[in-house]
Amino acid sequence: MAFSEVLSRSFMFYQNYKPVNVLEASREGLRQRRVSKLPLLVPRSYGTLNSMATQGERGSKAVDNKNMKIPHVLSVAGSDSGGGAGIQADLKSCAAFGVYCSTVITAVTAQNTVGVQGVNKLPEDFVAEQLKSVLSDMRVDVVKTGMLPSIGIVEVLHHSLKEFPVQALVVDPVMVSTSGDILAGPSILDGFCEKLLPMADIVTPNLKEASALLGGFQLETIADMHSAAKRIHNMGPRNVLVKGGDLPASLDAVDIFFDGEDFYELRSSRIQTRNTHGTGCTLASCIAAGLAKGFPMLESVKAAKHFVEDALQYSKDIMIGDGFQGPFDHLFKLKNSGRQVAFKPSDLLLYAVTDSGMNRKWGRSITNAVRAAIEGGATIIQLREKDAKTRDFFESAKACLEICRSHEIPLLINDRIDVALACDADGVHVGQSDMPARVARSLLGPNKIIGVSCKTPEQAQKAWDDGADYIGSGGVYPTNTKANNVTIGLDGLKTVCLASKLPVVAIGGIGISNARSVMEIGVQNLKGIAVVSALFDRECILSETQKLHSVLTDATSRGK
């Protein structure tokens, strides 16, 4: 797409934008409606959760690959000869998330885009042998179950997990496929309810499977899904996700997540396509992959739902097979140019915001300034170029993005959604007077990073509701880089942090002399500081960044 076309489309969208209620919109990407307060959700711990394997600390210069722990999901499921669901979908989903996936085959199916022609169950003793081989040796983090075709196999799995505990268990109760084929009979229901559900960290039934688990209870409305989620939770799983992809008369794809206290309505666009075979397997596998990488439960669910929506959108017009339900492309991201840098709250530690005026003052290019900041320890870069012409800004952003991607540092664009779209930046940061975060999300899609400037608890709540990934709060102190900026002080910063459900980066007048005081206010979701002049209005950006990074690292380590 040409640069001018990207600009034209994004500006036309904003000109025609009219605010809509989040529950009435149908094309805004993944949205979440909280029914009540969000607690922190983590997998049930059978051991200590590993941190994300590919993250590493930004300051480390080398990785000991010999001892590096790779996140590991074991899929216990059936084989799909058509390759769209079952073990095949699980392998591709985990690969897309950068997670190792081992397998235990429970059944071999003959199926294609028309339907399931045959199912051959594997002997229970051989399933047990497969489980022992993997679990006894390969340090599995999360087990994800799919098709378990007999009560004996359910019991074998239950015994194996007792003998070889793992950090989390994701149960996809595969009984009825999306296409309506019966994959497991009612005889295994008692085994599911008695053996697996009490061990499960999350269970992910579709509407038909939820109905089967509840003895025929019909789910026809969102209220029915709420009720089903609560009733299934009473059977023992720690979390329940009732998938509403087949909910009649719904414009959105609505899933209900219940953690035992609070309900969450997770909404995404309903993609019009025949290529939906394997969506349930994929969603559960992506949740398992997120948990294996150390994500909290709800974040793993949201990331999984994002992935399925993106994959369906990308694959909506592909043609594989002559039947009514085709597979989709799990590895679509390999075909996209560039590499999106995944956002982590720790990226906010040293948030460097560029300034074109300061670069001119010191006679350096923006690319040299960005490179020096990254080499000094900056963990995220925001390009804020208020005076640059659009074409010049676009070219500078492309060059800076190349530098950032080579160091795996996220690059955000301040305010300019059009430039972020055109150069494929990792995200944007918007202020209260800029394009609403909800609209930015609909333009950028579910995988880009969106930050919002907030001075009040109400603004922090709105940022969460609109789907932001983090907030920037301040100005903490007076600053010369933003005219008429009202300061909130350390007390105001702490108030906003305590009210925010998102990670926070402190903004405004912060430098090496006061950074420690900011980081030591005693709130866990304050993840770092954003700086402009403390880095870029200095003769040597590299040395100033190194010194500030050292202060921040020391302050955060003392606070743990």
C-alpha cells in the first residue's frame, strides 16, 4: 500500500469517526467489557513459573544458550489428517508463539474439509507410555488437552499428571467439533468432571461442549453463557472460558471468561469466512503457550483471541479443499514483512522520547540519537517529532525502526497514527486531546502497542476500558519540553498508579537526580520513567543513558 494511501485512509477514518458504545460496535477489533473488578490472574502453580524465555534482561549482552530454558507445552490430543485441527493445529499455534510443543497422540482421525470419516483410538497403555516418555524427561511447563476419546485415556492422563505435576493444565473438552462432528461420546463426561476439571487451570468449552458438560443446558444468549461459566466453574476448574463463536444473532465473536469472582466479555470482530476449522484447538493451544511463557491467565486468553482473529482475517479467502469448512493459516506472520516486537511491562523501565529541537541543538541526526540511547540501555523508544514534515517524519521513522528491530527494542510514534501505520511501527502513544485509544486500536489492530497519557484515576480507567497497553502519568515535575503542563507530583503519580490496572511509566521533569525517588514510591505497577531532555539535551546520550539505566536498575532491584 502506498504511503499516501495509508495517510488518506487513516485521516478519512478519523474525520468520519463518531463515538460508539463499546458493546454496540462490531468492527473495532478485540474489546473487553469488565463486569467487575480485575484481580491479578496467574496459573495454578505446581512449581515456580518460569519467566518468558525469550525476554531476557535488556542490559544483558550475552545469553548462555546451553542453559536457556525454552517454554514447553505438551499437547495431548488427536491427529487431524487434514492438518487444520488437533495435534497439527497445536504444533503450529505453539510455533507461532515461539513455544516448544511436544505431543501425545490419543487418536488418529480420517478427516478433511467435508467432515470426519473415521476415528481410530490409540490403546490406553500406549498413551500412558507416550505421557511417561515426555513428562519424565522434557520439563513440560503446561499440558493442553484436546480429544480424549475414552474414559480410560482420561484416567491415564489424570494419573500421569499426579505423577509428573506441571505448572498449568489447559483443558479443551473436545467432544463436538465446530463443524458438528461428534469426537467423543457422553461416556467420558463423568471422567472429565471428576478427574480433569478439578485439576484444570482453565477449561475452554464451545457452546455445544458447555451444554454437554451441563447435562443439556441450552446456551442461546450471553446471559446463558455467564450462567454456564459459573456452573462449570463450580465443577472445579480455576478459570472458565465459554466460547461464543456460534452464538446466534451476535454481530461479534463473544467469549465469556470467569475466574470465580468476576466475569469478562471478550469481543472480537466476527470474520466472514469458511476457514474456521480448528479455531477451538488453536485458541486453547495459544492460551497454553502464553502461560508457558509466563503471561497471567487473562492476558494469555486475550493474546490467544487476538491471534485467532488475526489468523482468520488473513486466511478468510484461501481455498483448501472442497468442503464447507476449511483450515486457516497459523503461520501467517511469517509472510508479513518486519518483525513485531512483543510488549512487556518491563520495556517501560527507561522510556526514551526523542526531541527534534534538541537534536538540532547538538547537531545530530535522529537515527544517531536513537542508536546512542539504545546502546546506553533505553528499553523503549518514542519518536516525538512535532515540527517535522510528514514525509521527513516517515523516512526518519523507517530508519529508526530498522535500528530498534535489530536490537529488539519497541518503537512507538507519538500521536501520529498515520505515520505508525505507514512505517509499521510497534505502536503509538496518544494524549488526552489526540485520537482516542479505542479508535487507534481499531486502526492499528490488536497486536500493536498503545499508550495513553493520564493525570487522573478516571483517565487511567478509560485507558484500560479502551484497550491500551500502558499509561504514562505526569508531569511528575515541571518540564520545559511541554508548555502549560500541569504537574501532579509524586502523590498524584501514586494515586494514578494505585487506580490503574495497566503498567505505568512516569513522565515529566525526571532525570538522574530524582529518578530514584520516583521509582521508590512503593507501587508495583510503576515500571519505569520516560525522559526527554535528561538524555537528548546532553552532549553524550550514550553515557547519560548508561548512568540513568544504572540508577533505575538499582532502584528496582532494591524494591523487590
